[in-house]
Amino acid sequence: MGATCADMNFDFAHAMQGVRHLDAAAANRRPISKNTIGMEMVLIPAGKFRMGTLRTEYVGNDDERAVDVTLTRAFYLGRTEVTQSQWQAVMKTTPWKGRPLTREGDDYPATYIRWNDAHEFCSKLGAKEQRQYRLPTEAEWEYACRAGTTTLFSFGDDEASLGTYAWFKENAWDANERYPHRVAQKRPNAFGLYDMHGNVWEWCEDVYHWELPGGKDPLVTVGNTARVDRGGGWASDGREFCRSAARFSNVPWRGDKVLGFRVALTPEPKKDASRKDATAGTKTRPPVSRPK
């Protein structure tokens, strides 16, 4: 058999330059691994990309200044945010139950999830499946969100199209649907990933740093208490918080109506235990409070 995308290390952004989106059928042809709790994991190829705010017409925030990143290994990422049914299958708890601004049901995202809880979920799921589940790094998250694009959103620069891909302030909060919505109801990005923009903010592995980490396989592990979350949520302003490069942070012990996560999976049979952490200096700033 010839080499697959998992075996290659290439500049995916260059290969897909100018691509705005693929249709759902094309996106669904990406290699998918399905586990015993019904979670679908999409294979994301290794590659290089420019992380952070790229467009001169939108400066973004100071903590979004672009850096070059190389991801040397392919990885799997959850096709959707972790759902309530998946959470209950592993954790046997319902942290969202009886809480404000939620809906209950198998396909709604699990919310009121703390970073520490998300870590525990990955650990228990990994023990159950005998595989290495984890939170994605911030670099992996943005690379997967962009899916080869260099635009404000994974589908292009036109904010008017955001409602086709995301639940956010305009079509959720302002429409008096003030809760996370069922996963995979909107259009996926070119990698076949749903709700990378909006619905719930998603925890990443990294400690928050005011400068983006660059280089090879970056992961910030020291320098702050707060952890990174990405993607924006159902109450978020689209242009400000749902862009591919938008960043936010929360203390790891906080759970909230707009906080969820999706998991990453390290492919087998590679057992690479070595990893270089990119901490990008020592300057830190306090955690930022959650926007509406």
C-alpha cells in the first residue's frame, strides 16, 4: 500500500491555498476511527502552518500575533465536541444537570466541564480503550480548525456565512436559544470537523501565554495557571471570538455553560514519548474572565 496522509509531513496550507471549504461528502472521506462509546475521531495529517492572526485587514488581539508551526506527527481529533452521552458512558456523572442555560440529551455537548475534569475523562477513556486519548494542544486545535485555510474562518472571510457553520450570538443568544445546541447540526470544515466555530468553547492542553508558541509541536506547560480555550461559544460575538485564531483562557477549576471540549488521539503504533515544549518566554498575564 502507498503512503497515506498519516505518513507524510507536508505543508498542508500551501497544498490547499485558496480552498474555502469542501462539501460534507468529501470531508467525510477522511480516515475515521470509531471507539466503543461511538466517538468518531478524524485523522489530521502532519504539516506546517501559520498560527495566529494572518490577515492585515483584521489585526486581532495582541496575543494572536502569528508564528510558524510545524506539527511533525499526524493525530486524530474528535469529529464533534464530547457529547453528554459520551461523557456519561465514561464518567457516570451529569455536571450540567439542573444548571442554567443548558439542554439535556445524548447529542448535546457536555458542559460545565472543568479542564481537570476533561483530563480525567481522557485518562479514563484511554484506560477503557487502551489508547492514548488527550486534549489537543493549542497548535493542533487551530491547525485542525483552519483545515488548510488562511482566512478569518475555516470557510473564508465572510462573517455573513458563519451561521452556516456555527451556533453563536446572532443565531443562538439573540434568537433566544440560549443554550448549547446539538452537535453536528451545522456544516463541517474541510477536515470534516463540526462546531469548530461556536457552540461551546473547547479546552486545550496548553497553559495560556500571552504570546503564541511556535516551532515544532509546540506545547506550553509552564508560566501561568490559566488554560487555553478555543472556538467561541453560542453566546459569543462571531467576528471577535469565533475566528480560527481567536484565543481565550480560564482557570482549570472553572466549569461553565459555554465550556466543553473535544479529545485528541495519538495514532498507533507510534509510541513517541519525547516531546519538546515551546514556552515562548516567561511573561504572563492573569486569566481573563469569560465573555458572554
